Amino acid sequence: GRVVFSGIQPTGVPHLGNYLGALRQWRKLQDEAAPEDTLLYSIVDLHAITIRQDPAQLKRWKKEMLATMLAIGLDPHRSIIFYQSSVPAHSELMWILSCSASMGYLSRMTQWKSKMSLPDDASPLDTSSKAALKLGLFSYPVLQGADILVHSATHVPVGHDQSQHLEFARELSNGFNHIYGPILSQPTTILSPAKRIMSLKEPTLKMSKSHADPKSRILLTDSRDEISKKIKTALTDSITGVSYDPETRPGVSNLVEIVYHLNDGAAPSCEAIAKDCQDLSIKAFKEMVADCIDAKLSGIRERYYEILNEEGGSGLRRVADMGGMNAAASAEATMEKVRDAVGL
Ligand code: AQP
């Protein structure tokens, strides 16, 4: 059977980009899975600490992410839902893979490369200097590779921003297998149809949890009112009417894409949606977009608060414990072969 693995960082409530690019796809894969398939979905807290986190807040965010995953319909009896840090084999395999990972390859990763323009001579206390960059930020793609390979995953659903890291994971697997024999899997990327949902404020950048302006993203927990306000202030342009052209009209086109993906193929294309709306004013179009988002998210939002409020969180703890145990068993099956091959 297939082994599906994917992860999400507990760095805040997921936004519409996380939902359309990842979480909704996870749910679909669960619903379509054959009985012999295994699905593992991880809350990757070890990745979250590549940036300094407030410990109490990180604990809260982890719990909230778990509640979100259940709210979107992941079933803990069908999918293994777990905290990455509860399975130490992820870190163990990371170390082993680090010993053959290429520094050159890692330094070409987009996220790291984007930091290379920082000034390099300031003091390490200056957080905007190269001197303050952390080893973890450089090497986290190795941990990501370990996350996938430790479960011998065959399929990894991600948004477009992660495809470079998946390529690297295959490289890690190849490198290891070249030395020690065919032990690690060759994971295939499953790109979600909603590859890249853009920021509402800067529609040439992806929607992201860490962007300074909270109005740049729609959260899965946003109320009807918050959704309307954020869409109303979304950056568009001064062209009359609605059309779909991501190059010249990134803001309007992003809204069209959001509607297209939320309706999940009900319309034949983004162009078709734009055509249906072409005579609407931007104001009326935005109201339609907000209605559509609320209609799709309100059920998730209600379940999320129900789950968080029930039994003081003991239900969530049980889910995390069960997921951690099952994930540890899955990882151990690979690790026994890895340790043996390496001579540990
Ligand atoms: N804008 C997006 N459009 C489509 N997919 C997206 N993903 C993230 N942003 C978009 C997908 O969501 C999954 C989980 O992401 P993550 O939280 O682990 O890390 P991220 O990609 O770094 O997400 P953020 O929101 O941008 O967080 P920060 O700001 O903390 O870095 C991944 O599959 C990703 O592709």
C-alpha cells in the first residue's frame, strides 16, 4: 500500500493557503485511501523552533493545530496524527542523514539563499545579520527529509513552496541508498491543485502565517465579520470589472482562484468564474468571495471550537498519545534497517 506523509508547523492557526494547499488535500487522501494504505500527518514542532518561540505559546499552538486537523475531518482512527517531537526517530535519522547531506546542495535552498543578502559583520545579537543565522535554519531540510524517509513514505502532499525540499529528500534517500543499499524510499510529490494562494495584501507573495500584517491572510478560525473585513481591504487594482490574469491582475486573480479552489472544481476554470463575474463591481465581487469563504469555513470553525472546549483537552491528549505510539512503530520499522546498515 501507499504510505502518505505530510507535516505542518504549529506556528499559529492555519490560513486559507495551508488549508487549500495542504490540509484539505490530506483529508481527500484519507477519504480516498485503500484499506492497506497508511497515512501519517505530523505537527512538526521541531521545525517550528528553527525560529525562536515562546514556549507557552508553542504548546498552545500545538494543541490548536491538532484541534484544527480534527475539525477539517482527519480521523485519528484512520490517519496517524502526531507531534513530531514525540517520535525521537525523526531526530535520530536526521543526524544519520546529516552525515552524508551535501552542504553545497543545502546552501542552494531558496529559504537559506534569501538570507545571504543580510549584512554579515553585525553582532550575533543583531537578529537581522548573517552572524545571527542559526544552524537549524540551514539544516532543517535534512530534518524534513528524515520526517518523510523515517516512515518510508511513498507519497508526500505539499504546496508548491515545498517542492524543492522534496527534491532534496529524494537526493538524501539516493545518497544513503548508494552507500548502504536500497533501504530508504523514493517519495513522490503530490502537488495540491491550489499550488500557491497569495497574500491578500501583497498578492505577489504567498499567503503565510508569519507575515507581519494579519489582514494578509484568512485564518480557518476567522468569523464571518473578520472574513468580510479582510476581503474588503484585499489589495486589488483600479481596472473595472472582474477578469482572470495573474500576471497583470494578481490581486483580483488570487480572489478568483480562492473561489475556484474552495468550490473544488465545480466551475471548469478560473477563467470561467471570472467570466461569470465580469460585470460585477469589485465591491460586489468581494462580497461574493467573502460569502463563499464563510460558507466553506463556518463548519470547520464550529467544530474547531467544539473540540477545543470539550473535556478540557483530554480528548486531544488521547489522540496525540495514540498517534505518537503508532508513528513510533512506523518509524522503528525503518530505523532497525537503517541502524543495522550503518553499523550502529
Ligand atoms: N500560500 C500557500 N498556498 C498553498 N499552500 C501553502 N502552504 C503554505 N502556504 C501556502 C502549504 O501548507 C503546508 C504547511 O505549511 P507549514 O506551516 O509547514 O509551512 P509554511 O509553508 O512555511 O507555511 P507558512 O504559512 O508560510 O508558515 P510560515 O510563515 O511560518 O513559514 C505546506 O504543505 C505548504 O506547502
